[in-house]
Amino acid sequence: MSIVLIVVSSFIGQAQDNDETNYEIFNSYGNFGYSFAPVLFNKATITRNYGNTILTNRPILSYQLGVVYHFQPAKEWGINTGLTLTRLPISNISFNLNDNDVYPGYGGSNKSKSIGSLFLSVPINVELKKQLAKNLYANLNFGINISFIPSDGYEEVYIYSNQELQESREVFAMYQLTGSDNLNASIVLSGGFYFTLKHCLIKTNLVYNKSFKNIVEGEYQFGNLLVSEPTRGDYKISGDYFALATTIYFKIKKKHKKKKQH
């Protein structure tokens, strides 16, 4: 945290010391921007309550798109807000089963990846800009993100079938619920660069989102295994993530006045 404060203080100090910065160029672009970002959610927290079968999880890849509006773009300090849609992270899990727990030749690794429906967020953040070169500006943003996550349920089931024995066995199931309170809030910190180009303004930022509460909660269970005892545990996704956001603001077309001929 101290390193972050030092970087922020240095950023602010340099911005205040630069008297030759030119932010008027931002007025030549529209206030509305269109953004897209690949999002990497932190892996779920898994708590095994009993049993020995291990469920492994990894970070969950998703994506986000939205519309951004920035107030006072030609100022050193500004405010950004908008609407974003994000695909809900559900799972990125794997587990191994031995042949002696299922049918001979059926053991091995099992993997599952899934993302859920879109949820809506309203980001509100304060932005500080600093000109680094003629067409290059650094930016630092800090704010909050208010999200509406619809109530929904998700289920993942693994069933092994053996035609010779004419039987099927459900060995794994996981159930997740979202939007228990519907509204969620998070703190957002991002930093990156503006590129002022001929036809558009491009902003690329690395974003960190820290959620105040879990956005997905559920439980999992291994059962019907031939040898191993049942395993059961809890499954929670915090909603924390990193994203690499790209936002494009298009150039405002100048209206040319036609001269009247007498």
C-alpha cells in the first residue's frame, strides 16, 4: 500500500509541476466512449468440509463491454461514469478420479469452464491526467462500481455411464447461486494511457476491482464413488478481478459553414 501511495503522490506532484500541458485537444473528441475489456476474475475460494477428493480451481476468464462518459475532458482532473456489462464468472475447475472409484478405464482428469449471464454496473471514478508527450497522456483513476447482479442458479454435474453394466452414476455436482442481495459495490483503481490520434482518442488501462462481498456462492459434492468416501465443500467467488480495458472516443466532425453567394 505504501508503494501505491508513493506512486500516486509522485504522479500528482509531476502533474502540478507541468505548466505546459495541453488538455484542450480532448475537446476535439466526443464525451462518450466505447469500451471493451478481457477480465480475469480471481479463482474461487474452496473450503472442503469433509472427504478426501480434491477440487482444483483457477482464475476465470470473462469479458466486459460498455459505454463511458467523461466530464470536463479538457481538465487535468475529471470524472468518468457510464454503463458496463460483464459476463458473470461461474467456474474454472478440475478434479481427478481413480479407476477404482469409477468404472475401469474411466478415471483421469476432468475439467470444466463456464461463465454466466451478463450483469450491469455503473462505475463512477475521479481521473487525473498528465501529459507525457505530444500525443501521449498518462491517467490514474479511483472510484466505485455499483453492480446489479440478477438472482440466478447454476448447476454442474458429472455422470458416468457404463453400457456394459447398463448403469449410470452421478459422481460430482456443484450448485451456485448469484445475486442474493442483487446490489453489490466495489472499489476500482486503474491506470494507463491516452493516445490522441487523428480520428479517435484511445485509452488503455489496467483495472483492479475489489468487491465488498461475494458475487457467487454455492457448494459442491463428490459421491457415489466405489471406494473413496463422499466429499463436500463450499464454493465462493469474490468478484475481485483484473481487466485490460480499451476505450475509444471518436473525433467530433467539424461543421463547415457554406458561404452565401450574392
